[in-house]
Amino acid sequence: MKVKDINSKLNLKNHNDTKSKFSMTATKILKSRYAGYAVLAIAIILFILLNQAGIVKRSTLSAITKILVYFIAVLGFNLLMGYSGLSSLGTAGFIGIGAYITGILVGQHKLPLILALALVIVASILLGTIVGFVSLRIEGIYLAIVTLGLSEILARLFTELAEITKGDEGINFLAETLRPIAGVIPHTTTISIVLVLIMVIFLMFITTNIMTSPLGRAFLSMKNSTSAAQAMGIGLLKHRLLAFVISTVFAGISGLFYAAYFRSVQPQLWDIMLSLNILAAVVIGGSKSVWASFGGTVLIFGLQPLLLDNLGIDEKLNIPNIINGVLIVLIVMFFNGGLIQMFNIAKKRINVKLEKRKEEKWRNRYGSQSYYNQTPEDFIIAQHQRVK
């Protein structure tokens, strides 16, 4: 009988240990920085399934895809301005380069999308290198003006080179124009969304690792003080070139997927308003995390199609621009870190209140001794006193 009791206790202990290890592993996975990527992927796939079931509208799914596409450009701009401290208003032109290369190669000449991706990356690297060299001689608002001028030049070229870009009419093509992926998988709208999602997850992974790497710390040092960065051995030429190259590559990829999903490239899309919206997404969301940028992107590019359109509010009222303008003013005045800073402050205050309430309950139950300094002996004594 005693042997059975011992065995049962041992089995119970092993079961509890296994359960404890499983819960610890699950907690570790949920707290991982990459757990959010899986949540995002599952949420988008769920929206796709609900759309196919007729529950979610096609317009809603298109708005979500548009948010993901512009989020790619916001990620690159976050590294450029948020981490490196380099001003730019030419992001719209860089996105347009990727969109037009895709429209010409894939839409007009029916070449594979992977070939367009390779050419977009090469063109973006060259463009980013040129702008990076310019940034060595010009800083601040003057650099923003130069990049704005470059973007306007590109916008004019999109219109004037009518033989290649179709001028004001733009490039429009059908889904049948896109070649099947790997020669087998048809390039449907659903497949396009999945490709955008895969690229977003991949670039989020890249961005997160850059932020936590020595390169990200070098970017921050360069942003805080160029003199101090140089004193620590950080080369301005190398890191400014890298910042602009990464930003332009992300913007070019964003344009590629815009053209691949919407199958339309119009010159009026790539104007200064798009550059300002991408800037606003970083300012409002915050530059310290990938998810802050995602929140800012959703607010800037998703407020009208996901919320206001469903409420019947006309787009001509420019309600999103008014809201975004007010948010930018409030954030610049009170929360320089963006909405993520406001969220962290609120979270910290809530945790402090919960800790105080927890300590009050402890004191009411076990005496005046603070539970922070409570030893096992004090705990036993307090329980005995409570029983008496």
C-alpha cells in the first residue's frame, strides 16, 4: 500500500512537472518577439477565408492589403528617419519606381514577377546610393527638400515618358497577364495577398533584427549625435548609405506589390501627400518598434476604408486628414515617442496601481508587513496570527 502511495505521488509529481514545463514553454513562446508575426498571419488568413465565405467584403480585404503594402514602405522609412535621423520626402517617388518597373515588365511584357523584384531591388539600391551620397553634404530640412525635388522629378518622368509609362492614363493590366508562380500556381487575388503577407512578415523579421543589431545601435548613435558617432568609430558614409539603400529597397518592394495586387499604376498616386502620410505613420505610431509603425500605418491608411466608409462618411470631408493632423500636433507636443510611448506610460501606471492594490490586500490579510520583504518564516507567523 505504501509502495502504491509512493508511486502515485511520484506520478503526480512527474505530471505536475510536465505540466509546468509545458506552461513555461507556452509562456516563453507567447512572450517571444516573433509570436506577433504568427498572430498577424493568422488574422490576415482569417480575413481571406471570411471573404471567400461572403462575410467580409472584397473592399475591406483590399483595404487591408493596401495597409500591408504601404506598411512595407513605412518599415523602411522608420529605419531611415526614426533610427538614423535622416529626413526624406521622396518615399512616394521611390514607391512609384517599383510600381512602374513592375507594371512595365509584368503588365506590358508579361515577364515573371520574380524578375521584376530583382530589377526593383537593383534600381532601388542605385537610387538609394545616389541619395545617400547627397545626404553627406546636406542635412535636416534641406535634405528633405532635395528628396522632395527628386520625387517630383520622378513624378514628372512618370507622366512625360508616355511611350513607356502610358502618361496620365497609366498602366493597367488584367490578372491573366501575370505568369503563374513557379509555372504552376495561378496569380489570383488571394495568392497576391498571401505573397504580400509573406513579404511583410519577412521584412518585419529583417527590420526587428536590424533594430536590435549593432547596425541599429549605430543608426541611433548617428541620429543622436554625428560627432559622438564618429568619435566611437561609426562611419557616416557607410551608415548613411545603408540607411537610404534599405529605405529605398523597402519602398521599391512596396510599389512592386501595389502594382502586382491592384494591377494598376497611375502617376497621380505617387505625390507628396503619400510621402507625408508615410511620415505621419512613423510620427504617430512611434519609431521604437515594428508594431508601433504598424499601428500608425493602420491609422493613416485604414481609417477611411475600414471605418469611415462603413459609417457612411464621405471621403471628400477629409476626416482622416483632420484626425491625423490633430494627432501629430498632440504627439509632437506631449509624446515624442508616438502612440507607443503613450501606451507604455498607461501600462506602467496600471501596473503600479495593481501592485499597490495587491500589497493592500496582503496587509489586510497578513498584517502590516510588506509582502515585498516577506520571508517564509514571516509568512508562517503571519498565518498563525491570522488564525488566532
